[in-house]
Amino acid sequence: MAQIFTWLLRIAGTLVALIVLAIVMMYYLGTRSLPDYDDVLQVPYLSAPVEIVRDNANVPHIFGSNDEDVFYALGYAHAQDRLWQMTLMRRTAQGRLSEVFGRETVDIDNVMRRLDIYPLAVASLEVQDEKTMRILRAYATGVNARLDQVNNEALGRGAPEMFLFNAPIAPWRPADSMAIIKLMGVRLARQLDTEVLRARMIKALPDPERIIDILPDAPGTGTAALPEYAHLLGAPVQYADSSDIHTHPLSPFAPAEMAGASNVWAAAPSRSASGGTLLANDPHLGFSAPGIWYLARLELQSGGVIGGTIPGMPIVLTGRSDKLGWGLTSAGMDDQDLYLEELHPVNKDEYRTPSGFEKLKTRKSIINIKDETPITITMHWTDNGPVLPGTLYNLANVMQPGHAVSLGWTLLSPNDTSMMAALRLMEAQSVQEGFSVMEDYVAPAQNLMLVDSETIGMKMIGAMPRRDARHETQGRLPSYGWKEENRWQGVFPYASNPEFIAPAGGILGNTNNKVVERPFPNHVSFDWGDTQRVKRWEKLMQAREVHTRDSFIEAQLDAVSTSARTLLALIGTELWFTGEAAEDGTPLRRRQRALSLLAEWSGEMNEHMPEPLIYSAWVRSLQLRMVQDELGPLAAELTHVEPLFIERAFRDVDGASVWCDVIQSQPIETCADMARLALDDALIWIEENWGSALESLRWGDAHQATHDHPVLGDVPLLRYFVNIRQSTNGGDSTLQRGLTRGRGENPFANVHGAGYRGVYDFADPDSSVFVTSTGQSGHFLSRHYDDLAQLWRRGEYIPMSLDEDLARAGAVGVTTLRPAP
């Protein structure tokens, strides 16, 4: 018996030793790819030495003798810190994820191939000017210099993920950078999803005219009602199985509410306490670990440039020089149209055009799938654009028998000069020059805010489709592709894009709200991204005569919900302070406690308070109760509360209170009935998920920012090392925007917001500040993987200075790249 016990101990000890050895080996292999920031390296194709000085936040400050060498070093730095992220984005753009991840990403690859993103990026190289091509080639060569170093020095394949996934890395090419800017356009798109959802709802609603309630126009558009569109959509709605293409963590196809958003505002010297211009920008994208943004400073021949870059592209997308500051928001331009294409009843390779049936353009493409047989897809194009699969945004639900759906989109241009325009902006010296160089920008459409030392201005950039005034659906719904009046008539001239320069009031800003009121077809868009945040922004901007850098920071971090203040006054009208005191433990008592808390609440979505959770659960339950009988299963796709819808119903705008009546029941329910029932629903849900002690609830527990690793975030144990979670303020409609997930076990998780924040003061440019939501490194074993995350959560920033001495004083390392002999 003793001998058996001894052997068991030996076996157990051996197993423990092997496990420890395996962990040590994994750690060793993982750390091999950690960059050495104090290094001297000889690299090919460099004309002179370049220094990469990394300040104490690991922001690279790059100094070289010419611009090409500086961009070479930026490519090297991007590859040092974000190689896995870059290769993943490139594979997404190419439609080649399934080579690494297998069957689960085939749908994503299928759509990306049909959109032809990568071939269009290759074609667009032909229209770039020579300087842009030199920069793209230099950047690509810098990336490849890091790849060569990884291979030659056995640096752990460049990233820990490379050991877990067999993902061979091809050399970087200029087309890869072009493809990534198009990929970002895919991530920011929202009009396609909105068109499909509007079409499906019109088919589902008992009264199609009520679509104006649930998908309301932004106030002030002057649109009273939609045209009679339902006849275009054929048979009654069929609820097809929805693909998970929109919820997969690697998918660039986000629902409309998860597409890009942002805040930007500026003050002229007359509204600035320091006498210089001010600019604040916080672009909003889906959270991930690492975040999409990478901070960098480039010392170009035209002067220093510092701000936020996206690895894979050699441009500072939001930032400043000594002379000019720039920021971006998603414009909301309607630059996508869906077309119903009639196929020939016999020959399905032909489609109807204004001049008769013509052949579809076709091309075959092979999708290689890990551990499976490759599949061959046949891609089709009409004159209007690529033919899309029914899995994308539930397109199958708006198709008619014998028809296909194609997409017109300005992004799908083989002559895209957006990269060239963005590179020129980095050298611009004034607001007027900046707007001038952006005439060549194509897509994705953005609101560009510029400030120089004296002037502020904002202009919508991007190609704006020119539609016929006779267009059957005005671009709001899919239209018949063979009718000439539905087809685009080219694009509007750049001068017609909305522009605002040196306003008399001295303040400019955008929160994705409507920027202009024009009749169709000059309208820009019917669907804007915000109707709520802008109200709070206006109040904060006009609350003081002059602003400072700190007041702009306060506005960026403001968490007061105008929606909450408006809606609570409406939905609680007949519930506040009514009825006698109820016994503890009863539903009535629980309701009274909740109402008592909300009655004293300011509307601030503070992470430490219970009221935001009670309010959010209440209005979510309320909207669901109001729409589920009319929309059926489609109600589940309204994942976020539309404040204008609830306001219209409770104010009975144009009879909108009809939404409060349950069609299937005999009594006529009022909106007050719905509010009471929804509050009870919400309190039951809160008790089941967060406990019955309402006063002890914390919004931040439910509203954690989820910066998850897109491929390792769900792996047991490993997820604790790669995911970054933070309790956060804000909500769907606050300036400090923390868009909630809207579905699943925790619908209030914060999944989309400001991954970058920057505030620039041109009275003292080196006092400008910025921050990102995670850290500079994409290596989860690096201390710079999440070192900025807690600063971001607390609303703190790091210096955004072009002072070389300051960067060197606290440098974590200096990398010198020297030309190889």
C-alpha cells in the first residue's frame, strides 16, 4: 500500500512539474514577442537613421530626416505593438478569416468577397499621386522590417496569438493600408441596415403609416409622413433565421445603432478664455482589447503631427500640428442604396435594366476554410453595385421571388483617393487649406472639424450621391433597380457638402446630429445618428461665455441624460407620489421606492448610483411592451430605446398613443397603464439579476465597459488576462457615451464609446491632452496593454505635446533604425 501511495505521489509530482514546465514554456514563448524599445537595428531601404522615442505612456515620437523614413518607422512601430490586430484587419478586408478560424467566419468572408473590398483597394492605387505612393511603400517596408526581425531573431512569431492560430503572415503591401481604410468604412456604415429594418417594419405593422413613430425623423426635417412605399415590398413579411454575422466579434457588419458615432466641438478665440481656438474630439467605435486607436507623433518636413492613428494606415486621423487641429464624427450621409433587381425568368444570369435585360457581371472566388474543403462562390454585379447574400442584415426578408438585391455605395469605388486626401490634411496649415485638400476624400463620409490659430470650421467630407427628384423611395427603402429614376445620377460637387466656417456665435459642434435642413434630393440624409446628445451639448456650450480646455474636458465627460430628464417627466406623470404607503415586500412598495429614488434624480448616469439602472430597465421594458404586439418577433431587433418614439406616444403626437394599447386585449390600455406595468417588469428583472435592495444598486456594475479580445475573449481562464473591464459612467444618450449592448444576459454592458479622447488648446498647443481606452500595446503580457485604461475610466488624460525634450525626459525606450550597409 505504501509503495502504491509513493508511486501516486511521484506521478502527481511529475504531472505538476510538467504543468509548471508547460506554463513556463508558454510564458517564455509569449514574452519573446514583447518588443525591445531600447534597440539599435539595421534595416533595408532606409535613407538615413530614424529615432523612435517612446514617452512614458509608450507613445512613439518619430524623428527622421525625411517623410518617407518617418512613415517607415511608423510602420515598424505599428507592427511592434499591434501586429496581430493589423493582420486580423487585413484578413477581414480580404475575406480570408476562415483560413484561420474555420467555418464560423465563412459568412463574413462571403460578404467581404462580394463587396470586393480588397480588389477595389488594389485598383485605387492607380489613382494615388506619387507622394502618397511613396508614403504607402515606405510604411509597408517598415512593417516588413519588423516581420523580418521577428523571423531572423525568433521573436515569438511577433504576437502570442500567432502560437494559438496558424496564421502565416504575408509581407505588408500598400494595398493593405488602402483596404483597411475601406474596412473602417464598412464598420461605420448604418444606412443599409436602416433601410432593411424600415422595410421589414412597414411589412409587419398593421398600419404602415405608424413607421414614423418607431423610426422617427430627426426633428426639424419638415417631413410629415412617408410616401406610400409598401407596394414595393411584395408579400407579407416572412421571419427568416437571422445569421450571426452581425454579432460575431470579428464581424465588421454592425447594426445601425452600433455603427460609428462621435462628438466634436470647437470654440473660436472670442469664446475661449485663453484667446486661442479650442477643439475636442472623441470618436466612438466598438470596444475591443486592444482598442482600435494607437497614439503617435510624427516629425514631418511640414512640422510635427500628433494624435490618433489606426494600425495599418499611415495617417493621423484625429489630432493636431502646431498650426492646425482636426477631429471627426460620422456624418450620417445616406451614401448607400439597396436595389431590387429583377432576374430573367429563364436565364438567371441576366437582370433587368432601363434598356432591357443584360448579363450580370460574374466572377468566381475560392474561400479556403481551416480543416475543411474550400468552397467556391460566384459573385455577381449589376450596374448599381454588387449583389448581396440574404444573410446580411436579414435581406432575405425584403427580397421578392425572382429578384436579387444589389447595393449602391460610394465606398465601393475603384478610384478612391481618400488616403491621398488624409495624408495631405496632415500637412495643411490653415482651415481653408484643410478643407481644400479634402475635396479628394471619397468615403466613409465624415464631419471634419478644423481649427487653426484664428478660425474654426466644419465641413461634411465624402462623395454625396445625387438622386433623381422622382426617386420612388428617396433612398429610404429598397427600390426597383431597373427604373432610371431610382438610379444614382453621379455625385454632388464637393462645394454642395454642408460647410460652416467662422460662425458668429463662435461655437461649432456635432454629435452625429442633423446638420442641415434641405429638401430631397439635396437632403444629405433622413436618418441621423443623434437627437439627444446634441441637446445637452447646446446647454453646456451656452452655459458660459468663454470656454477653456478644462470646460471642454468636462463636456466630454458629462454623463447627464437629457433623455432621462424628458422621459421620466412623461412616463411617471400619473405615478409620482400616488397611493398610500404600502407594506414592505409588496410590488406596490417596491414601485414606490423606485419612484421615490427617480423623483430626486438629476438624470446623471453616474456609475455609483442606482437610479440609472432603474430608469434604463424601466424604459427598456416600456418600449418592449409598446411594440411587441404590433411587431411580433421583429420587436426583438429594437435593442435600444428610441426616446423620440416614447415621447411621441406619451404626448400622443399624430395619434401615436395607439402604441400603448394592446391589440390582442379587449380593454383599451393607456400609456399610463403601460408605464406602470413596465416599471413592475423592470423591478422584477432587477431583483432577479441585481438584488432587491434598490438603494444599493450600482449602475457601473451593469454598465461595465467590455474591452474584450476578439478571438481569445471567451477562452476560459485566458479571458481574465486578455479582457479589460471597467465600471463606467454614461449611457446611450449622454455626451460621455457608453452605448449598451441591448441584448443578452446583461443588456446594459457598455460595448461602444469613445476609444479616443483629445482636447487641443491652440493658445498653448503643448497643453493639449489625449488618451485611449486601453493601452498602446496589443500584447497582453505587456504593461502597456492596459496602462491607459484606468486613466480613461477616471476621465484623465496624458500630455499631447510636440516638445521633444519632454518626450525624451520620461522615455521608456529609444529605438534607432539605421540603414543597412
